[in-house]
Amino acid sequence: MPTTVITGANRGLGLEFARQYAADGWNVHACCRNPDKAVDLAALAESSGGTVTVHGLEVTDGAAVAALAESLGGAPVDLLLNNAGVYGPKQQTMADMDYDGWLDTFATNSMAPLRLAAAFAANVAASEHKRIVTITSRMGSIEQNESGAQIAYRSSKAAVNIVMDCVANELRPEGVTCVVFHPGWVRTDMGGPSAALEIDESVTSIRAAIEKLTVADTGRFFNYDGTSLPW
Ligand SMILES: NC(=O)c1ccc[n+]([C@@H]2O[C@H](COP(=O)([O-])OP(=O)(O)OC[C@H]3O[C@@H](n4cnc5c(N)ncnc54)[C@H](OP(=O)(O)O)[C@@H]3O)[C@@H](O)[C@H]2O)c1
């Protein structure tokens, strides 16, 4: 039975990834900041017959990330799914920037995925599937950007794209496939009610695209439907 570690698994895309992988019989290590408040995730774990394990994890806490990896020992992790993310502060334009909020956005969206990748690299390399997937955003594409707004979010996602390209290069000799996915504009708390896609539509599509990955794909930037996006 393959194993996945998913961050931000208490709501939105992360919860749906946990649901779908659990339904497919995977072992799911579902991470969230506040397990006490994660009612939907607790219900999923309860009904999973022991295959979904909930872990408290604030992804910016390096000691907590290391402790979680330690607790899994050398167990194989077929898929590390860096999903947790924030949109950032209200003020994020050139004229009006919340610089502290921007730093926090970087800590969650850009730096934490590297912490997770480093902590679980050996577990992933020891697995059958050997995949690290980070949920980025098309808003981090420099080529596609035509806006001067959402600077904190855009820059944090552009940053995680190059971070994960570095991880891809670093772990290529281990046979690890490390890629980033834009999930589409999805009806989550972050995406809002007007978004184009239902949560399950996005997650089903990304999972199908993940399934087709080979190590030759490492370092690529994908749309949720498995097509390439420009950096
Ligand atoms: N929805 C979209 O349209 C869209 C588009 C492009 C990219 N994305 C990306 O998709 C990913 C998932 O987003 P979503 O739409 O599902 O958003 P969401 O509904 O707002 O959920 C975000 C998740 O990330 C968790 N999280 C945030 N900061 C964290 C931290 N420091 N430590 C641990 N967990 C943290 C949240 O936990 P709490 O409940 O504790 O806050 C929550 O579980 C994000 O990386 C986002 O940038 C989304």
C-alpha cells in the first residue's frame, strides 16, 4: 500500500487529496495546524480503519517538521504533497505592501516546502513511487503575469517554483520525481465561490496527472490537467 504525506490536509484541496488517496487504499499522513479543530479530517481518519493518521504540523516550524519525519523513521513515503499555502496579507501592491506579511507568506509558501522535502527526501527515495509534488500557482508564472498586484503571493509561488527545481536537480540521482502543479482556480476558502473548478475536479485531475509522471518529468511546472505551464 503506497504512503503519502500531505500538508494543510484539514480543508480545501488538502482535505480532498487526503480523501481521494484514502479511498484508493493509500496510507495517508494528513498534516494540519490544529488537529483539535480539524473536524472533517478527524471524521475521515475515524472512518478510514486506521489508514489515515492525523498529525499536528505548522509547516513553518522546522523542529516540528523534523520531529514528524523522525516519527516515521525510515518508512517509505511514495508521495510528499506540499499543499499548505496562504494568499498573504491584504496589502500586497507596490504602493501598499505589508512587508511582515510578505515574509510570513514566503515562510509558508516558499520555505516550508523545502523543509518538508529535505526532511522526507530519504523516505521518498526509499519508496516505490518516489514523488514530491508541490502545489504552486499560475500566479507565480513570470511569463504569464500581466498584473502589478498580489506581489507577496506571486513572488512566493515563483520562489517555490525555483526551490522545487533545485530539489528536482538535487534528487534526480535518487530517481525522485519532483514537480510543481497549478491546481486551477478552485472553489476553496482561498479560491472563493466564483472560482472555475470544484475541489474534487481539481484533485481528481491532478492525481491522474501525478499517476502518469516519470522521472523524465522531474523539474516541470504543470497545470492541473497535466499540460505544461511556462515559468
Ligand atoms: N484555490 C485556488 O484557486 C488555488 C489556486 C492556485 C493555487 N492554490 C494553492 O493550493 C494550495 C491549497 O490551497 P486551498 O485553495 O486548498 O486553500 P485553503 O482552503 O485556504 O487551505 C489552505 C490550507 O493550508 C493550510 N496552511 C496554511 N498555512 C499553514 C501553515 N503555516 N502550516 C500548516 N498549514 C497551513 C491551511 O491550514 P489552516 O486551516 O490551519 O489555516 C489549510 O489547510 C495552496 O498552496 C494554494 O496556494 C490554490
